[in-house]
Amino acid sequence: MEKNKAKQVIEILTEALPYIQKFSNKICVVKYGGAAMVENKLKFSFARDIALMKQVGINVIVVHGGGPQIDRQLEKVGIKRNFVDGIRVTDKETIEIVSNTLNDIVNKEIVDLINSNGGNALGIAKGNSSIKVKKYISEKADYGYVGEIHNIDTNYICKLMNSGYIPVIAPLGYDEKNNIYNINADLAASQIALKLSAEKLIFLTDQAGVLDQEKKLISSLNFNEIEELISIETITGGMIPKIKACLNAIENNVKMAHIVDGRIQHSVLLEIFTNEGIGTLVKR
């Protein structure tokens, strides 16, 4: 290795050390979605990031979406995608396809990718009743089989982490009658993070973070600024559930919530282990 490159590696490791020490044995929940789940290069760098985080002692949990994969499967059977305020309307036929896609295609692929990169991942998806829900009620629409989390078996998740596993959680839950429900993955990540008092909650998205009206990155936001940006419709669409999920987490035991650009390779490591970090930090 040439001298300059070796020096660069040492500098990177030295910068990362305090963060490795700070987050060792702490819980970090990563919501995985968007381009990072679709492009091969990004998928592999994400899997390596997660394996490395576990290796340096961080208790990492992956909560994933699966929008593009679900849309493809729905298209095959001629069902139109239907979203209201960034949440998928899910009827009886749709929940069947959503749950099968998340379980058989998405969750399995993420687990396999992390494991092939030296991690020890375990899927929590269809058939696992760790997440209990009730039907999500809204004045905006009847969302059908969309659930709101009311209980999580945190003991089971902690047991997995303590046994060296990386839990990979699909946004699916069951009601008391054992009906399966789709959960907005951002809200699922937020609930899991707050029930486990996570140190960090990170959302991967397909933009640099939260953008202002000039489309410039806002590096940090507090509650009042967020309310203002939603009211003037600077924050809209799919960013609303992400921001609300961050707020919900920060109000309930989670120390830090971040929205970062999943289109950048190793974005999770850049956020955790560098002085600058990337994306938008949501704070009290």
C-alpha cells in the first residue's frame, strides 16, 4: 500500500475510534429503503456496513420497506398502487401480495446479503408474531389492512442481539385475531427504536435529506421548524411519515434520528463514524 493511502486509512480509523467507543453495545435501528435496496452496488455496500457495525459492537437492527418490489408484484396481477399521505392503501388481495413479497423476496434477500458479507442476520417476517397491531384508523381514507403497532416483543429482539444476531425486520404485524397487517416501514422503525430506547435511528432515503424551498439540504431540524415546513408544504409526500417517525422516536427515549442519502455508498457508516456525518439530524 502506498504511503499516502496508508496514512489516509489510519486517519479514517482514528476519526472513527471515538464513535466506535461511544456506540459500542448501544442499539442502532436502520430503516432500509429506496435506491439502496434496488441498485446492486448500494445493496452490497449496505450489507457490508451492517456487518461491520455488528463487528465493532453496535447492536444493529434493520427494518426494511419494499415499495418497488411490491409495486412490481402488484403490477403483474393488475392491481394499481394506491397511496394516501405516503401510506399504502391495502385491501385483502393487496395484503396477500405485500406480505408474500416482503417475506419471500425482500427479507430473504437482505438476510442472505448480510450473511454473505460476514454478518449473522436473522429475518423477522411473516409467521413471526413479535409485532402486534391494531387497524390504523384515519379520517383521510380506509387504509384496509394497514396496522398501527401497539406491542413489540422486545425480549425476543434483545435475545437475538445478545446471541450475536442482526435482526432484519419486515413491516408486518398481527392483530388479536391473527390477521396479518402491513405497517408503514418508517413508523415501524420508529416504534421499534423507541420501544428499545435506541441510541440512533437512521432512515435511508432517495434524497440528500430534508430539503428547503431552494432544494438545499437542511443539516438539522427541531420540532418547531418541522411543523413550519409541513404547514408551508416544503415537507410533503413520502417525507412526511419519515419526519413524523423521527419526531415520534425523539419524543420517546431515542437519542438521535437522522435522514440520510441512501444513494451514497456506505452512507450509514459515514453518518455514524465521521465528524461531519451526512443528511439531516432531527433533534428536540
